Amino acid sequence: MGPQISVLISSFPCLLPLLLSLIAGNHVEASYMDRRVFAFRPTKMFVFGDSYADTGNTWKNESTAWKVPYGFTYPGKPSGRWSSGHILTDYLALSFGLKSPIPYQWRQAGAKYLKYGMNFAHGGTGVTETLVAYPNMTAQIGLFEQLIKDSTFSSGGLNTSVTLVTLSGNDYSAYLARDRSFAGLPAFITSVVMQLKTNLRRIYDIGARKVAVGELQPLGCLPSNTAANSFQQCNGTVNLLVGLHNQLLRQAVADLNNQTSSSTFIILDLYDSFMSVLNGTGDSKFETPLTPCCSGVNSGFYCGSVDGNGTKMYTLCKDPESRLFWDSNHPTQAGWRAVFSGLSAS
Ligand SMILES: *[C@@H]1O[C@H](CO)[C@@H](O)[C@H](O)[C@H]1NC(C)=O
Ligand SMILES: *[C@@H]1O[C@H](CO)[C@@H](O)[C@H](O)[C@H]1NC(C)=O
Ligand SMILES: *[C@@H]1O[C@H](CO)[C@@H](O)[C@H](O)[C@H]1NC(C)=O
Ligand SMILES: *[C@@H]1O[C@H](CO)[C@@H](O)[C@H](O)[C@H]1NC(C)=O
Ligand SMILES: *[C@@H]1O[C@H](CO)[C@@H](O)[C@H](O)[C@H]1NC(C)=O
Ligand SMILES: *[C@@H]1O[C@H](CO)[C@@H](O)[C@H](O)[C@H]1NC(C)=O
Ligand SMILES: *[C@@H]1O[C@H](CO)[C@@H](O)[C@H](O)[C@H]1NC(C)=O
């Protein structure tokens, strides 16, 4: 996931229609609110990670997510989210009856902006040096710590907060882009998960008590990895490596929960949820699940590309809501809704 791949932002004014449709339609609420670990009503949400969680932190001058046709479905124009509309963060906030927290980039002086928490996630980043090196997760947590220190909002208030952390593969794409060997990946994966564990522990030490960590999604099924076979099948080799990441992550989270004598950390099973949407065993089915809605006209271009004359160099499907994937790495709003409603936490 290069720089053009990685952001999501939000403008959260009109979640009401969505909220109503969720209440009317499905079990998003049940999947979270009933769970022991979230058996309290959070009043705010903090978010760390990358484009799978970013709702507006990338710079407009540097980010594809601020280009047409991003935001096509919601809010109807680019909002900095790497999708056609709402993303994981929005659906998670909604399931708690919260507004999607404001992106850090949009903060203003004053504690009232902390009412719903804050989103520090920044597209393209990871826990190590990626192609978008700053702010990596360590730096995002630093901003959070500073905010807690500076504001009248005390760390005590964190006991009614929930935290979302995503790590969606930018560390790995940067590793491969630097031409490091494929064979070296298992060792690198181990170091990435160790760094993530350190970061999670720090979030706890600052005072967060309910932290949901996303598994790595099946990277081998993303359009960027299936384009070579015309979006016909997932790359199993890549998914095996994803399996290693997720296994190490589960171990890390078990250790952390043991160290902190609590069930502070939970895992969101993004891998299985994506897989069941992909293989049609979930509630939502997509006809051509591996084919993205928006792609560059050829490999030199990407969703949102224009040439020097402003002519668009990408194609857009007729109905983004009929596709799971929006661009080569990110789900559409319908895709996120489907993945979210299939999630369970453990
Ligand atoms: C984009 O804007 C930010 C903030 O104004 C600035 O710091 C950064 O240098 C700009 N980047 C480019 C490539 O112009
Ligand atoms: C994260 O970014 C900070 C600030 O740019 C840097 O000092 C640090 O080495 C980075 N951390 C990792 C694990 O790459
Ligand atoms: C949260 O912390 C505050 C301040 O330390 C305390 O007054 C409050 O009772 C705590 N709430 C819960 C739900 O633990
Ligand atoms: C799967 O991905 C790996 C790493 O990018 C690549 O070397 C391999 O050729 C791919 N396999 C298939 C069947 O496409
Ligand atoms: C939890 O930690 C203790 C002390 O470090 C250790 O003895 C125990 O085996 C651990 N339990 C699990 C389930 O990892
Ligand atoms: C579909 O995905 C789910 C979740 O990963 C898995 O348990 C199931 O075996 C898969 N079914 C098929 C037919 O591949
Ligand atoms: C812009 O359009 C002109 C006229 O059609 C064409 O000659 C030129 O190559 C185009 N420039 C770019 C950057 O595509």
C-alpha cells in the first residue's frame, strides 16, 4: 500500500440515515454491544492506525483519498477516507452510539472537541518506517499522550473510552518495495508484531482500558494482489504469511491480557470476516467479490488519477455499492458494512 493507497478521513455530519438503516436492518449492534468486554457504554473513541481507520488525517495535497471519486457514495465528495463512503471506524463508532471521532488534523483548541474522542490514524503508515513514514503508530500515540497531558480532559476519563487499532499491511508493502527478500518476511513479521505489542502496551499505560485490535485482512485477496490473475483468485502464499501475523498477534494480545490481569485487549477477526464475505458464506454476497470498483486505466495509473490535462485516467463501476472493493486495497462502504457485520470479537 503505497502513498496513493492509504488514507481515510471523515466528515461525520449525517450519520442519522445510516443509523436508522442499521437499526432497521441488521445485527451490527448485537455483534458488539452484547459482548462482555464491551459491556459498558463507551462515551468516546480513540483510533490509531492506517487507511483502514483514518477518517481525515492525510494532507489534502498529498493524498489520493482527497481526490474524486473517493467519497462517491458518502458524503458525495472526497472526505479523506480511502473508500466510497463510511469505513470501519464509522461503523464501530455507530455500533456504540457514538459519532465517528474527529481526525486529529481537524482538532481545535479546547476540550469540547474531545467529546467523542479523537482519530489519530494516518493512511499509509505502520509501526515501522513505511512509504508514508510519519506519523507512524508510535508518533500517533505520542500525539495522544500529549493531548491527554495538555487538556483538561483527564486520563481518568479514559476508563469510559474504547480504542480501535488497525495495522493493515503498509509495513509489509514497504518492506517488499525496498526489495527485501520474500524469505526474510517471517522474521520481519515477528518484529512488526513485537512493535505493535509495545505500542498496545503503551496505549494501556496511558490509561486506555478497552482496546480493539484488528487482525490483518487477507492481503492475498486484495485487488492489488489478484490483478495478475484478473481478479480470479486469492494469493495463498501471501495469505499464509498473513496467517503468521495473525497467530503472533493473538499470542501478543493473550500475553498483554495476562500482564494487565484483565481483558483489556480484544481482537477483531477481520481475516475471517473478509473471507466469509469473499466466499459468499456471510449474509452479504458480491457477484464479483475480488474485482475493484475503481481502477487506473493501466498499471501506470490508479483510482483518482488524472493526466496533465485533467482527463481522468481511471474507470469507475456503475454501482459502488455492488462491489466489495473500492480501489486496489480498500473496501467500498458496502464492503465495510458487510465485513463489519460479520465481525466477532475475541
Ligand atoms: C502539504 O501540506 C502540508 C500542510 O500544509 C505541508 O506541511 C506539506 O509540506 C505539503 N506537502 C506538499 C508535497 O506540498
Ligand atoms: C516512528 O517515528 C519516529 C518519529 O519520526 C521515529 O523516531 C521512530 O524511529 C519511528 N519508529 C519506528 C519503530 O520506526
Ligand atoms: C472512571 O474514572 C473516574 C475518575 O478516576 C471515576 O470517577 C469513575 O468512577 C470511573 N468510571 C468507571 C466506569 O470506572
Ligand atoms: C503470490 O505473491 C507472491 C508475492 O508477491 C508472488 O511471488 C507469487 O508469484 C504470487 N503467486 C501467485 C500464484 O500469483
Ligand atoms: C500469565 O503469566 C504468568 C506469570 O508471568 C504465567 O505463569 C502464566 O503461565 C501466564 N498465563 C498464561 C495463560 O499465559
Ligand atoms: C468461507 O470463509 C469462512 C471464514 O474464513 C471459512 O470458515 C469457510 O470454510 C469458508 N468456506 C468456503 C467454502 O471456502
Ligand atoms: C493534453 O492534450 C493534448 C491535446 O489532446 C495532447 O496533445 C497532450 O499530449 C495532452 N497532455 C497530456 C499530459 O496528456
